[in-house]
Amino acid sequence: MIKTPLIAGLALIVSAPVHGRSASEEPTAENFPAREAVEASYRLLDSTRYDEQVKASALPMSLAVFDEILSQNMEKEGVVLDDDLLQQLRSTFAEEMDQLVEEFTQDSRIEAGLVYARYYSAAELDRLTEIHKDPVMQKSLVVGPKLQTELMTVGMQNMRKHLPGIEERMKAVLEEYLSDLLTRETS
């Protein structure tokens, strides 16, 4: 039996924005980086094969998050889904993420370039580009997506151990807040 909160959770996963920017984060004349630094940031992103890195890491990471959230929701709701349904959900999610990754890679590259350019000068970015040509750095670019996915999975597993305690503390805070609110309203 599938309960509504599980379906709502799946809908939230699928509908969550991939990235976005609030109006306060929009570049202004004061915080917009120098053109030379922006150009150098794109040279750095090219040297790190940024687009390939995003594409290679986004899907495995998003699938790991999907699996973890689905598992948590199933456990919390006491729901067991058929293996075929689980695979269909996962495949559908993977297909959608593939499309999203293709669509947002270019936007994310532009934003990443601007972020780098805000923190580094053009000369510093060119130096970073040179550093990325080192064979060890090149290896880190090849294994990086797999490494990051594995590290994220380890982090999620460790977080899961602590989740019941966190939920209990949050529940206690909420109960205390509601109790105080009720006391104030009845006074």
C-alpha cells in the first residue's frame, strides 16, 4: 500500500529546483567581477573539464539522494514498494535528471565562472589553470565524480544514523513552541 506522504515526497524530489538565484544575489555594478577575471575563469573551467565533471557527477549524486530519500520515506511510512516499481521510479528519475543536466550545464558554467571571478583575479585564475595541467590534478578530474559520489553516500549514511536524534530535538522544539504559543493565547 502506498501512502500519500510517500507520493508527496517523490513529487517534491522531482519538482525541486536544480538551481536558482534570489534577487539579492543578482550581480550589480559593485559586485560584478572584472571582465578579465571572468574570461580567465572560463579558461580555468575549460582546463578542469567543468561540463564533463558536472555531467559525470550530477546523475550519480542525484540518484544517491533519490535512493536515500525514497528509502527513508518508505521506512518512515512502513511502505514496501515492488522492485519493478522501484526500478521504474529510479529509471524515470534518471531520465529526467539526464535531461536537466543537459539543460543546466551551460547556465551552471556561466554562474560558476562568475563565482570564481569574484574570488580570484585573472592572474590567479590563470595560475590555477596551469596547476590543473599537473598529472595528479588531471587524475583527480577523472576520478573526482566517482569519488564525490562515494563520499556523499558515506556522508548520507552517517547522517542517517543521527537523524532520529535530530528529529526528536526538532519535535521537542516544535512542541515547546506550540505549548508557549497556546499559553500566550489563553492568557
